[in-house]
Amino acid sequence: MIRFLEGVVIESGDDRALISLHGLGFEVFCPVSTLGRLRRGETARLHTRLVVREDSLTLYGFHDPKLLEWFDLLVAVSGVGPRVALGLLSTVPLDLLGQAVSGDDAKLLTAAPGVGKKLAQRIVLELKSKLPEHLAGFGGVSEPLENPAAGEAAAALVTLGFRESQVHAVVQKLAAKKPDAAAEELIRLALRELR
């Protein structure tokens, strides 16, 4: 019904933004990655999904159309509502989400709020055959890690039994945030995300 919304960002909070468009203020629930791109006073364009319930109309918005595709896939799974889907999209990077589903790795999904072991397994089971190729995550060989500490951390995590593609993406993200971090710190931070 409302495919996108383009207006001025009035404010953004923990899980939502207020967008002004032609004198109307739209409350839009967004994942963390989208909220991080919104700046007060600037114009933003969000791909949206309107969820109609008996007692409410709720608008969900995403800066990337792939996030909207994931949202639609997730809410189609039995037991996954819009809030749980938003939690997954806020907690698990898209490439890791694709790898988890295509690689039968339900454990990674349990990092999201409201997603227990059984629900994570159901998500993987129901989406594996429906997942479009462009959402399946990195399929090939990972690019080498430039930071020596990141390479050391990734090797240690693989030795502990984590999948190489999963470890590589997490360590790369952490090393980008903390370029001066030692291998030990990267391992500690990565274990929080991988468990």
C-alpha cells in the first residue's frame, strides 16, 4: 500500500523515526542500520511495509530494499512477527543472515531478541528453499583480512569450530569499528556475536 516514504527526519529513537511529509508526521519502525543513517533535518527515503492489525496500522521502514525483502520473508515464517523480524534485522548483519539460512546455521539467529533455538530452526527450515540467491550471503571465498590481528582472531575462532565465512564477516566488521584492537579483544567481541 505504501511502498516508500520520502520526507524530512524530525527525530529518531531506539527503534523508530518520525518523518514529516506534507504536514503529516509518520512514525516508522526501523532496524538499527537504517536509524544510523537518518539525520535530523535531512530528507530520507525509506522502503516501507504497512502492517495492518485489527487494532493498529504500523509502518516499517528500511534504507535498503534488501532489508525489506528480508522483513517480508521473516514475517511469513510462523511465529515471527514484525517486532521479531525487526530485532533480527537489527542484530544480525544481512550477509550473516543469508549465510545462516543457506548454511543451516540456526545458532547465529538466537542472538536476536525473542529468537530461541526452536524459532531459529524454524526460520532456517522454512526459508532455506525460499531464499533468493542474491540474499544468500557470501557464497565464495572471503577476501583476505588486511589487519594482522583480525587474521589471527579469525584463525583462532575457526579453530574453535565456527564456520570460516561466518567468522570472517564478524571479525571484519569488528576490525573496521576498532582498527587498533588486539586479536584477543577481537576474539572476545566476536564470541559475543557468534554465540
